[in-house]
Amino acid sequence: MRQLAKLWQKMKDRRGQGLVEFALILPIFLLLLLGIVEFGRIISSQMIVSNASRTGARIAAVQDIEDDALIETLQNHYSVIAIQVADPVYTPSTRTSGGTVKVRVSYDVNIYAPVISTITENPYTVTSETTMYVE
């Protein structure tokens, strides 16, 4: 019976240990979780911007479309995020068969996590550029 009483006394002395360990680990866990979420947002935006630049280059290479109409088409089609589309660059300077067209699309991703925003620049700019031959 005495041994049971001693064991009970030892267990009583460690009541707050779990709470202290949790308090030490919680900030690290939250930082890791917020980093994963923000990184996922950046990767998602990069995929959208990359797809938008490929689509724009393909449209400019295949269709006879004005630059303003191309930019408006891309901005309407990718209205999920507010992408910025630069004017297409043609080499040679006019649209000719066999030449190239280069479309550049960018988007500013706002970082909302407080600690992560101090580590990286805010907003973080995601950019994609695609070059295709004009048909």
C-alpha cells in the first residue's frame, strides 16, 4: 500500500508537464502549419499564372487577334485571380508566320500569415512567360 501511495504522489507532482510541453510546441506547430498553407497558395497561383501564359501564347500564335483583345480575354477567362498581362512581344516586331510571340503574365500573392510575411516579400510576385512560334 505504501508503494502505491508513493507512486500516486509522483504522478501528482507531474500534473502540469503536458501543458508546459504543449505550450512549448504550439508556436512551432502553428508556424509550420501557416507556412504550408501560404506555400500552397503560392504554388496554386503559380499554376494558374503558368496556364494563363500558355493559353495567351497559344491564342496569339494561332488566331489573328489584337493585343488588347488577347489581354481582355485572358483577364476574363482567369478572373479567379486578378492577373496582370503584359503586351505580347513579337519577334520580328510584327506578327508573321514563323516568328515568335512571347506572353508574360504575373500576379501578386498577398501573404496573410504574420510571421511568414516578414520572412518573404509581401506581396510575393508570381510570374510566367511563354514563347511560341506564330503559325
